[in-house]
Amino acid sequence: MFLRLALASLHSRKGSVLLTFLAITVSVFVLLGVEQIRQQAKSSFNNTVSGIDLIVGARTGDINLLLYSVFRLGHASNNISWQSYQHIAADPNVAWTIPIALGDSHNGYRVMGTTVDYFNYFRFGQNRPLVLAEGMPFSQRYELVLGSEVARSLGYQIGDELVLAHGLGNASFSQHKGKPFRVAGILRTTGTPVDQTLHVSLDAIEAIHSGWQNGVKMPSSAHGHGEEDLTPESITAFMVGLKSKLAIFRLQRQINTYDNEALQAILPGVTLSQLWQMMSTMENTLRLIAALVLLASLLGLAAMLLASIKERQGEIVVMRAIGAPPLFVFALIQTEALLISLGSIIAANLLLVLCIKVVGNALAERYSLYIDSHLLTPQLAFYMAVIMIGTVLVSVIPGISAYRKALQ
């Protein structure tokens, strides 16, 4: 009877109740949406690279090395000599290495020179391997493998030819026009910077830069070496997989104190956590804005209930006449507020699931952001509990007002 009375009371004021319900639904939707995107973005961020024990580059900051070697952002302060790379790769504890050469681009997308070992050993997510959606890894000098976003946004298919540019700008006047590349493979979407990368062989990187000095193509007579001498003089960085995890810190210390040149080895998982912590200010700002929107809606709920007390004078008199105590009236106001908030939470969750179903694929394809439609997580359950507690607190004032009316 008590619940039916609360529902009937809300129905009698359906206009103002509906507006309040919609306002709280939107605010809860924003709060849960921000939290869901935050959690999924953090998960995707931490899963950018997996199964890599060390990343080695020229001595610089840990985060800078991670940014240019994994996220293709920024520039290396220096390169690593090929001799140093071979010396470290020959260590008995090293199982495999993935050399990386950066510096070229195509229509704003980074080009990465590497070896076929990249497709065999690179992992992302929960130790997931790279998978080709079409074609195969490069086997010829002027073949390349495209990330899924590059192929989709530029409309490339297997067999298409394209020209790489020297440098990293969206528009470059230093293009390797005489040496076009053929698309040999297209990778499946990973949700990582791999999707925005063009992959070529180290031999190809050396070949297209034969006769170039300081980013400028020299006359043919000034070529320093023939195209057949394609052993790299240096690389940008390389990734390392070890035979035993127990050797990680020993090899890291050995690389950081390397005598022949200034090198640095980082643990990618640790550095990813450091980088995410640097972004915590933006993350907390979004959460604060969502919380303030919710608070404003809950205060609007309290104002609506408080404004209705005068209109419900007759209703309160009738309840008192049939023996309802003042606490009954107070509890009725609280129940009405909780019903509105509970309905808003349910509606917001359904709306969020619907939005994820509708735009989830677009977010994954365009922004490599994979959002799970499963919302029953401990964190979101905590937020829902906080919303209900907040509803109880803000409805205390209209409840007290109704209680005093019942005493008169």
C-alpha cells in the first residue's frame, strides 16, 4: 500500500516529475558514461603493448622513449648504432628482438621499419598476437603492411602502390617518388597505435634513403654507397623479449650502464602506468564535472519535492485524519525521491547500453576505443549506491518540511 501510494502521488504530479526524472537520467548517463569510457580507455592504454620485457633506445626520459617507440609520438633524441643493437641482441638471455626505424611518413601516418620478427613476437592486450586481415607480411623489399586505420581512412587495398615521404608532416615535399611500395598485407584492428602505422622492412628504409643526406636527396654522383649495401648504420629503438623474467633487471642495468654509447632500457608496463598518472588531472576533471551535473539534478529533485509540499496540504491532512503519523509522511517523501532516482538509474543504464551498441563499432574503428557494454562492474555499482545515498540526503529537507506540515 505504501509503494502504491507513493506511485499514485508521483502520477498526480507527472509533469514536474517527468522533467525531474529526465534531468536525473541525463546526469546519471553522463556520470556512468564518463566512468565507463575512463575505465575502458585506461584498459586499452595499459594493453597497448604486451609481452615485451624491455624497450631500448638512446638515453632520454622513460616516457619520451615509450612515446616514440610505442605510440609513434615525438622524436628520438638520438639513434642506436647497429653494432650496439647486435651486441645486446646476442646476449644469452635474449630470446628475440624487434628493431624499429622511424622517421618517414605517408599522409600523416608514421612509417616504421622493422623485421618479420615484429609480426611473430609483438603482442598487445592480453598477450594477443598481430593478425593479418588480408594478405601476408612483407617478403620483398618494396612491400609494406598497413595498419587497419591507415587502410580504411586512405582506401588502400592489397596490391595498391603508394609513395612514402621523408619526415613526419602531413604534407611533405621530400618524397621517395622513385621507389613506390606495394601493399602486401593489412592488419586486423588492434585498438593500438599499430592501426595507424605503415610497416616496411629495414632493408626498404635503407634503400629509399640511399643517396640522402640530412633529409635532402643528393645528386646521383654523390651517392655514398650502392643500394645493395643495406646494412643499417643505426636504428631508432628495439624491443626485447627474454628467455627468463629473472634476467630483466640485470639486463636493464647492463644496458643503462653500457660503455660504448648512452642507452636506456625501460619496462613498458611500469612506464605506461607513469604516463597514465600524468593524465590523472584531466581524468579527475571529467569525473568532477559529471559529479557536479548529478548534484545539480539531485538538488533539482529536492526543489521539486519542496515546491510540491504546499500543493499537497490537503493530501497530508487526509493521511493524518486516517491515522498516518508524521514519520509516515516523511518516509513517503523519501520513497518518492528514491523511486525517481531508481527509475533514472535504470533508464540511464539502458540508454548507455543502447548508445554503446549503436556507436561502439564507430568508436572502435575511428578512435580505437573499445567500450564494453557490460556495465555491472564494482565501480559502477558503487556510483549507483552513491546516487541513492545522495538522493536520501537531498530529500531530507522536503521530508522535514512535510513532517512539520503533518504536525500542524
